[in-house]
Amino acid sequence: MSINYIPYYISRAAITGLFCFGNMGFTLQAALWFLAIFGLFVFYLHSGWFPADPSKPFFPLTRDAFALEVQRKALILAVTASLMFNLLLKLFPWLLSYYPWLDINMLGLGVIIYFTAQLYQFILPRRKTT
Amino acid sequence: MPHDQVSNSVREKRKNQGLTQDQLATLVGVSRVSIVAIEGGRFLPTIETALRISQALDADLHALFRLRGAKK
């Protein structure tokens, strides 16, 4: 935690709190969701994946050329994989009767692939570090 | 993402200057992961980033990045 980013922490905690406690009330489940989502905000700031600019305390994170490249590839992969999956089910609808777990939301699949692909690409360069 | 045609000596120059990847990233204005990717040859920086790295490491651009097989 850095003192420069206190406005970031406070604003993200407020938004997360509003979303979690506003939707679920003051429950243990809401508190756990709050911790998980706020933890992700803190992790994103300190992960080293994005340049952080302390002169913009509310919006310190930006995407540099590498992060944009990562995002572009993840987006292409997510859209292509989702469309291919959809096409597969359109061409072979009988697959669903054999594999009912294939009946998943295409948008949800795309979102999962998008974030997983980004995570993979951000973690990949670390392997070469000496 | 790998760029086989271009090699670089950013890591050597950075270590010679006694800088960490974090410090170089801050000087250049990119993320630490970008520096890791550039040093590992997994990402070719933009002209602007390459020039900023050259400035931060006080090294000539041609000493940092060169085409494989090109004469020094």
C-alpha cells in the first residue's frame, strides 16, 4: 500500500462496498465478495502489469504498448473462440445431448477466455526473468 | 510476440547501471512486465519506448537494439 494512492483505495473501496453491500446487504457473503473484489483492485495497482502514475491518484493505471498488445491478442482469441464454439453447436446440435455441459453462455465463455488469455500473457514474460 | 530478428542488450546495460527492472520501468514510464518482456525478446518496444530506454540507460540506441547478423 502506498500513501500516494489513498484516493484510489478509498474510491475503489467505496464503489466495491456500494456494489456488494448494496446488492447483498450486510452479510458474510457480501463481506467476502467485497474483500475479493477490492483485493483485485489493489492487486491490479501493484501487479506491475500496468504503469501507475501517482500524479493521477484516482485513475493511476494506464495501458502501455505491451499491455495494449496483450489486450488485443486476448480480445481476438476470445471473439474467435466464442464464435467457433457457437458455430460448432450450430453445426452439430446433437453434441448437446451427449455433452450437456456444453450448453454454456457464449458471452460468459468469451469473457473467461479474454481474462485468462491476458493473465497468461502477463505471467509469461516473468519466466524469462533472471 | 517473440522477435527473432532483433536482439537487445537492455538487461546487460541496466545491470551495468545498477538499476532494477522496477526502477527502469519507472524511468521509462512503462510497466515492469514490459521491461521483462523487452529484455526477454518477447516484445519489440515502440520507437518512443526504445528511445526512452536508451535515454534512461545513457546508451546509444544501436548499442541496445540491433538486427541479428548485422555488422556492429
